[in-house]
Amino acid sequence: MGSFDKLNSMKKEMAKIYEPSKYEDGIYKKWEESGSFQPEAGQPQADNLDNLKLDKKAESYIISMPPPNVTGTLHMGHGVTLVIEDILIRFNRMRGKRVLWLPGSDHAAIATQTKVEKILKEEGMNRHELGRDKFLKRVEQYAQESHDTIIGQMKKMGSSCDWSREAYTLDEMRTKAVRSVFKMMFDDGLIYRGERIVNWCPRCHSTLADDEVEYKAQKTKVYTFKYSRDFPFAISTTRPETKLGDTGVAVNPKDKRYKKYIGEEYKVDFCGVRLKLKIIADRGVDMKFGTGAVGVTPAHSFIDGQMAEKNNLEIKKVINEEGNIHEDFVGFSGKNILEAREEIVKKLKAQKLLTKEEEIDNNLSLCYRCDTPIEPLPSLQWFIDVNKKIARYKKSLKELSIEAVKKGVFNREKIRIIPERFVKNYFHWMNNLRDWCISRQIWFGHRIPVWYCRGNDMEQCLPDCKKPIVSINTPKECPACGSKDLVQDKDTLDTWFSSGLWTFSTLANSPDQIKIKNKRLIIDSDDFKKFHPTSVLETGYDILFFWVARMIIMTTYAVQDIPFQDVYLHGLIRDALGRKMSKSLGNVINPLDMINKYGTDAVRLSLVIGTTPGNDMNLSEDKIAGYRNFTNKLWNIARYIITNPPATARHERAGYELRTRLPLRGTSGQVTNYEFDQEKLTNADKYILEKMGYLIDEITGDLNDYSFSQAGEKLREFTWAEFADWYLEVSKFEKSKEKSLILFYILENLLKLWHPFMPFVTEKIWEEMGKAKMLIIEKWPLNTSLIKGDRGINNFEIIKNIISAIRIIRAENKIEPAKKIKAVIFAGEQMNLIKSQEILIKSLRTGISELEIKKSGVKPKNAIAISIGGIEIHIIGAVDKEKEKERIVKEIENLEKLIKSAKIKLSNKDFLNKAPGKIVKAEMKKLKERENELEKLKKAGKS
RNA sequence: GGGUCUGUAGCUCAGUUGGUUAGAGCGCUACGUUGACAUCGUAGAGGUCUGCAGUUCAAAUCUGCACAGACCCACCA
């Protein structure tokens, strides 16, 4: 059987409706098994099967996937990230780049520990009862399960990432990187340990970084009272219970009321507790708030702490790590804050010291993980100094990070942030950054790589023994005294410390590739050489500071390079009404449910089209259903084309049967499988081919510019409105020999252009077309000029307009669909064109049974006349005279209005003088055309 | 208190450097199985682009102010 016969015997069957769930998993498996996700694998540079190797000089393109937390399941936010990154990855893969999308997950210390603690609580246990080791086992087990779920879900989204390189923030390589960078920073004096007021979460039993604290507006009471009868004036506070730790009272230096007291010291008995209070002056005190005097509680307020430092006040801790009153305070010891507050207020009332009690608006600080109120309290913690100059850079971490975005560092272009407005936010945040508290008192995470020597007896140790031992590997003995009695710091590191290293730590394939050389962290791997810095970092704008900024800090410091060249920030997903999705509101749209119902491709489109970078987007099930309809439309376009298989020898050459032939050369010299017989091309053919060319250019440009939504909309418009609604319809009536070849050509290109957006349905259709190679590694199309000589866009546009005009007339005059009508066209200069397109004008839902085309003539009686661009169309029969008159009057009115405004514009000397000639000319041309139309209409109206 | 963003059709949003009669999807109305698709087709209604002022020959687009909403940062004792 010859290949030609084979082709004809291949009468394809395709389901009437595309059912995503039938194909998606299978397609993903095929991609994965083919190795196409790996940068080493087959790349689209190849034009035939013998040449599937990657071009060695290919440009690298890499995205480090923001690692999802191993705390549960995938939500729509992850969905957007995965879709946008997959679009970029697939697009660049098809363009022949060496592409790596590196996936991973984040141990998310506090978040994960909190989840497991909740589970334990349900079992009636807590982590302390379980003990550190057993607890950690429990967390790891949970993390593993959660990880597996999430990975499965990521695959469901169609993510074409290289699973062979999957990383985890807590695995061996990443741990080595964390410890190395810690050591470098410690040796540079950037990491220090100090007693400072920190944000303390009494539930997590841990510190939090400044940006891990959330604020909630609330009403609270302000109490105004005297500490005791012998204290001269009253103070105001919202937290009477902390006043037990007051060691001073601050007033504004300008405040005449209190000037005389400044510098005085008072010993008072405050609710049974002896307080020593020094009156200090501080410009920060608001004279108008309360009494204008404020009790200074150095241990439990950041500002008071600063005042205390300046004025040498004693620091007295009132609240302990449990969030209860410290045991030193007889009568209050062990009580929780609210109890203590009530009690103190009661006592003050009894002593008639309380003079005022009023409600004000106030912000309550909360833990971002568990919503427990934060207590500022002094604690011994590890910090990163962001202001200290680093000798080899002559800059601080802060300055280095600002410069990377402002003008670029280490000979790199400045980091580009999209949308640009976030650059301002970034600078603002960086400029105000305080030292970063990196120690956490939780168990799950990177243990701080610091050991202390206990010796046999501290007193006998050398002075150096008291220094912390910072080491990448667990030290065997104290370097100072040789004692083997070492103990590791109990704390763990802030989870963002490890994720801050993500772009480079993930490029190490084994721990021994991570080295420190000349005060620089070296990742000695091929991957690092090829893939760092990464091309783009794509994530939600809500973690610009948490993560993006920290990657810039850590990477510039450690590896002396930027982590990424571009930052693309997407918005948050909200529900159809613009509300945040939350469990309590019950408005969460689960990506997996939607995938099961509508297919991955529909979900992907809904997350990308109709969105703007950095702006929040509203998502509704209706929207997803709409894109499901679109995937089905595409499927049916393909179904129509494929199940009417081409039957010429040239289709065979175009790759539909034999795949061993060399590709043909297109007219522009670009490699293409297609070549058309120019003589045979109709107006519609030229139109669609030319538009396809423009489309390719535009989509390529849009994807390069991160304009995903625009690209998607253009593609949708072309696919549905141009290709399906017009060209496909034309193809049913216009029997040119080139037709089916062109249909395949357009379909093929559309599938390629759509593939990054909807990988599954396009790959499935590709398979239905009988292609040998998978679409995922096909070559991105080029705008090759397949048409010689005159272009078709304008000509076919005229035909489209004529057909539309006739349809409008039919609808307006309520001509029954089944009723055939007669039309006469006075074509003027377009005589030849219109004559050649007679069949289309008669066939495309115009219901014309008789069509007469003349150069010009006398208007037929009882006809409706319309005129488009100098062509007159007369519809005969079924004329509703009233309707027709109405239409003409309306049209004349409209035209007169337009003509009037154009005339005004053109009589304006300033317009003529100052507007560019092009605009003026266009305006004049428009006026002339409209005047012609008007004249014709008026003539028609008379008869 | 400091800052950012948004306000365009009933709803969700596009609208690139100012320049055709301001667009799309959904929804709505009327009609409709012509060789893929009713998850479809044809046609239609619907907007003084939040308001005011300014710059300009020309403003949805640039500037200022006002109003409404969202968010970020700092945080008040």
C-alpha cells in the first residue's frame, strides 16, 4: 500500500467533545518519559528526527520555581505561578533555548511545625511531651506526605519542570549552602548574637521577623492614672499590666507642664510593686495624647527600649515567654495578661488613682502564622547586621541590594522588576530595613550551626572557649581547649534564610560542590555555570519582601552575582466579587476540582487571560467554564480539519505521512514544510496566511514582554473570530486545491502558538494529526512570507464587509432565515474582485439565491440600498419599507454628525498647523468618504 | 502618619508612546441545526471612560484637586 493510499485509509475519528480527563495524565506521562523537561534532552532546533540534539551554543533559560510550602495542598496562587512559569518555559523551549525549570519545595519551618502541632493537639499531646527527636520525625513524615500531594498536583497543572533536579530547602545540599553562608556572614561580623527586644509569639514560642508580624485594627481602652498617691502626675496607657516593668516616665521636652520634673527620680508603690521611675525627656512623646506623659517599659516596647538605652534605664522583664506575668511579681506571677490587666485596673480604681478610661482605635500585632498576639520582649537572639560595611564590597548588605536594582552590580544589568511600580516599594523597604533576626525557637528547620564549649568546668576554660564555635561540619572538639563536651545552639534558622539562597543552592548536585573560596561561595557544578543567574523570578507581589528581597541580599553577598535578571510579579487571586479566598468565607476555588471539571487547559487560561501584572484578579467558575468552551472550540476546529483528511501528494510532503523527507524551503528561505502554489491562492487564503504571519510576530513579542493576557486574547480572537468564523466557513464553499493544505498549516501554527498556554489539548490534537515528534519540542513558528505579490488582507476585508452588510440588512428587516433574496451589486472599481468572490457572497449565511454584479447601473425598484466603500448593494424582495426608511434616516443622521465634527476639526487652523500631516490627511480622507456615503444614501432615500 | 494601586457596558476586565464612531468575555434580547462545535451560529441593545479644573490642535490616556475602594509600610503609648 503506497503512502498515498495509507493517508486516505486513515479516515480519522475524533470525539465530538474534548474530554480533558481522558487524555491529560497520559500526555503528561509521555512528556515526562521522553525527557523533554530536561535541558539536556531533545530540543526543537531539530528539523528532522536525526537531529534531535541540543545546539551547544543555545542560550540558557532558567526559572527557579518558588518552592511551595510542604504544609498542605496547592491553591490558586500556586496555580498562577505554575501557569505563568510554564508558559515562559514552554515558549523558550520551543524557541530552541536550553531550558531548565527547577522545581522544589520549602520546609517552611514555622508554618509546618504549627500544622503538626495542631494535629498533636487534636491527639491531646504537645511537642514537649513528645520530645524533640520524635516530634521532628512526626514533622518530617507530615512534610513528606504533603510534599507528595503537592508534587502530584503540580504535575496535574501540566508543569514541565525537570523533576530530576528537584530540590528541598532542608536537604543535604541546601543544608551545606545554609551553613556555608552562615559561616561566611559570621566571619564577616555580619551575624551577631545579642539581647534585643524581639517580636515574640507566645504560642509558637518563638521570635518572628518584623515582616512576619501582622496588624489588625481594633478598639482598645486607654487608661489614665497615677502610679501612686505620691507620684505628681498621671500617665496614659493601653497596657496597664506592663507598667509593672516601668523604669521611667517620658515627657516631651517642650511640655511646660512637666519641665520641672525632668531628671527627677521617684520611688513608688504601684499596686504592691516597688518601682523606681526616672523622668526623662523625649521628643517623640506626643503632648496631645492622654496626659502627655508616658510610662517607659523598656522590656516590652521597641520605642521604650530605645529610650531606655539612651537614658540608661534599667530593663525589667514583666512578661515571660508564655505570655504570662513573670514570677518576680508577687500577686501577679503566672497570671495571663488580661487577668493581670483587669486586676491592676481594679486596684487602681479602688485606690481612686484611675482618672479616665476611654476607647481608641489601635493596631494589635499578630503572628502571621497563628494569629496569636505578639509580645515584644527582650531575648538573646541571632541577627544579621544589614548596615555594617563589608570590606571587600565597601558596602553594607542593604547598599548592595539597593544597588542591584538601582544601577546593577557585579557587571550585571540592573534587576528589572515588572510591573515597575514595585521598584519604589522595594527601595522603601530596603531603606527602612532593620537588623534581621534569624533565630527561631522552633524545632523544625535548619539548626543554627553554632556550638558552645562546656568543657569540664567553664571556669577553667580558656577565655576563647566562651566564644561560639561556628562550623559548616559538626565540630568534634573545642578548638580552644580540646574539650569534646560541645553543645549545639538549640535554635533554628528563619526559613527565609534558606529560601534566600534558592537560586544558587538548587544548582548544586552534591554537597562537596559547595565551597568557600576567597570569601566567596562557589557552586562548582556545570549547572551553576550554565544556569546562574536565573532568567526570571516569577511570584506573587505579596512575597516581594519576604523572599525576593532576601534572595537579592543573600546572593549578592555570597556568590557576588545577582540571583535573577527579571522579576515578574503577579497579583493575588480573589473570588468573583473581589474578596480574598478563605476557608471561613467558603469562597475558595480549588484548582484540582476545577481541573477535574473543566480540564487543566481551561484553568490555565482563566488564570492568565484578563489579568494584568501586579494587579489582583478575580476568578469565577464561570470564567473557567468559558475557557473550557474555548478548548472545545479548538478541538472541533481541529476535528473538522483532520477528519476531512488531505489527499494530495503535497500533504504527504508537509509531514502528514512520511516523516523521512527533508523539509521544504519556504519562499523566504526559512525552513518550512509548506509551500503554496501562488496562482491558486484566493483572497481568503492570502488573508489568513498574512494574518497568521502577523499573529506569529505579535505573540512572540508579547511573550517576550510578559504580556501573557494580551497574547492570549489575540490568539483567541484569531482562532475563533478569524479562523473558525470566517476562513473555515469560506473553506466549505471555496474549493481551491490549496485549501486543505492551508487549513493544516494554520492549525499547525495555532497549536504551536497555543501550546504554552494550553499544553494538553494542543498536544492531543497534534497527536491526532499523526505527527511523529511531540509538540512540546516543536519549533516555534516564524513569520515566513508564504505569499508573493499582492496581499490579500484588504481584498478579503471588502468581501467580509459586503457579507456582513447583507446579514445586517436581513436581520434588521426581519427577513426569515429560510427566505432567499436577490441582490444587485454595483461594484465600480472592485468589479473583478467581487465577481471572483461571487460564490462566497451567495453562500456565507446571506441567503442570496440570485446575484447580479455590474460596474454600475440604475438603482432597482423596491430594493434596500447600502453602500460600503464605494460599492453599492441592493437587496431586492422582502423589503420592509418603514424599516428601510428608518434605517436610512438614522444612518444619514449619524453620517451628518460625523461629517460635521470632521469639518470643524479641519477648519481649525491650529489643527492643520500643529497636528502631524499624517493625521490631517487621514482626517480629510475620512471626511471625503463619508460625504460620498451620505450622497448615495440620500439618493437611495429619495427613490 | 508615609506610600502604592484601582475607579471604562449589568458583571469581570483590556485599552502599549495622547490621534478612526472606546473594545473583549460573561450576562441580556431576537432569530437560527447550511458538511467541526448548542461547550454552537447570525444579528442586536448597553458606556457624557467617578467628578471638577488644567495642559494640548486633540485627553479614557498627561498634570492637579476632590470623591470612592483596595493594599503596603511605620506604629501611638
